[in-house]
Amino acid sequence: MIHVYHQKIGNLMCATALEDGKIWATAFTKSDNEAVKQILENLPYKKSFQTDEDLSPQAEKVLKVMRAVLAGESVSIDFSFERSHLSEYAQKILLGCLVEVPAGYVTTYGALAKTAGGGPRAVGQIMASNPFAPLVPCHRVIKSDFSLGGFGGGYGGGVKLKRAMLLREDRGFAKPSQIKTALGMLELFPVGFLRKDKA
């Protein structure tokens, strides 16, 4: 049985779906109903679930880390994510590469495609349906021209929220870098490289 928990964090409602120590989905948006709706859209059809008013210890931990990510803090993501409802390609992009991108840096749709295979458009589709935001930080993926690109779902703020999250994470890094992921090296760029326009 999947258990769905939710909690207000600042002006956002955050939610998570947990079962047997694994995260099935997370969500954050401006309304309670929308957060739970996002969670349910990311659960497999016919999978049993229930919503719980009282937070379990694991739910408290997940929501605490979500709060830290949304506040721009550097955190270690050491959760176990349920993968069975994801395509093999989505697993590669989200859990093989993107989960490793640290606060203060962004990567591009093209860089993820180069590391994991496929094309930038396919990566964009995975970002749009990321079931683990913001723990798996799709907000840290931008276009190759350093404009923001999209920020879909029901995240209650779109690209404006994406820019605000990235600016909170800015650590003043000046040079591009790389990280080693499970699939190979991934290019990173400082948040300061973002274009100043709004898209």
C-alpha cells in the first residue's frame, strides 16, 4: 500500500508517496488538491494508496529535504526511489544523471542527452514528467543558450519559480565543471551563467 503525505512548506504544498521505504513520487504546488493530484498522476493505474494525516518518520525526512531544496540549501539525496513505473530511459536520465547535479550548478538538455543517449527533446519530455521533483532537480536543467527552458507540471509558478529556485542556489561559482555519474561525465555550468531574460 502506498501512503501519501502532504504538508504546507512556505507558500507551497508539498507531498510525497511512500511504500516500503521507497519514494514513488513527490510534488510541490500552491494548493493541497493539486499536490495530491500530481502525486496520483505519477502512480501506476490500479496501485492501492491511501492518504495519511499524520506524517511517518520517513515522510517527515522526505518533506524536510524537500523544504531544504526549495530554500536553496545544499542537501544530500540518499533516498531510495521506486523505478518500476519509469521507462528505462527515464531511469537513466533522472536517477543515472540528474540526481547528481549539485546546487549552484545547472546542466543542459543537450548535456544530459550526450551523457545518457537520446536527444535534447526526449530529455525535455522526461523533465516535464519528473515524478520526483524537486529531489531529482529538473529545475537545474536549462537550454544550451543558458535560457531557462520550460518548467511544467503544476509547480505553481512555472519559469518564474524555476528562476527563483536557481537564484537561491547560486553559490558564486565562476567556471564550468563536470561530475561523474553512473552513465559517464556530465557537463555543469554555474547558475551565474543564466541569461537575464525571463525565458
